[in-house]
Amino acid sequence: MNGNGKVSTVQINLKVNLFYLGLENTVRLLEQKGKSIIIIIDVSELPFFPRDCINRPARISQKQVCKLQKHVALERQKEMREMLNRLVAAHPGIRLYDSFNLLCDKEFCNFENDDMLFYKDSNHLSVRGSAFFAKDFLRWMSKN
């Protein structure tokens, strides 16, 4: 941390690089054992709790808080996506499953569809959301 109690960019980069090296070592070991590797990119983390949005749907300010713009979600995942792309470039046998567009349209990433919540909190899928996700993953697996 710097003098203000904040994590510096150097510290963040060091953590990302250490994570990458650990992941690459794991991938290398799995490849040496002849294993197929699939990496699943995590769903977008929400900056709010979906249940709070359902409980008070009439509040205008709450509705504005209960939206995650697609470009913001991509920016929040930028470092992770760059790291995974670098890993796939170094290990072309890796298959990368990305569900980003499953929950995001042209403008927003959605936490619900009709009466179904995809998330149980800000970063974990609900049972229904997991089933929705799994259906898409199995479809993807049958093609890849």
C-alpha cells in the first residue's frame, strides 16, 4: 500500500503477474499429463445486490443503480481478459468459454430475465442462473 492506504498499480500488476505465472504452471502441468483444458471466464460482477433492486422496483434512483453498462462490465474484467488471452496465445490448446454475451445485450448486463434472477448476490449465480448458464455451456461444449 502507498502512504494513503491504497494499493498501488505496481502491487496490482505484481498480483496479476503472480496469478498468471501460477495459472500457466498449472496449465503446463496439465498439458504434460495430456489433459484437455477449458477455462471459463467468470460472469460479470455486479456493483449492487439484485434482491435490493427487486424489493424496491418503484424507486427511480434504485433503478438507475441497478444497471450495469456493458462497457463498464468489460472494463472491470479487462485485466483478467487480457491475462487469459495471453495464456491462450502461449497455450493454443486451451479452450476458453466466455458467457459474457449470455447475460449482456448491446448496452447492459442483466441480472434478471422476466421473473428469474440470474444472481443470488453481486457475484454468484442463483440456482436458476446457474441452470441458464449450464445450458449455454453444454451447447458450447457440443460445438467445441
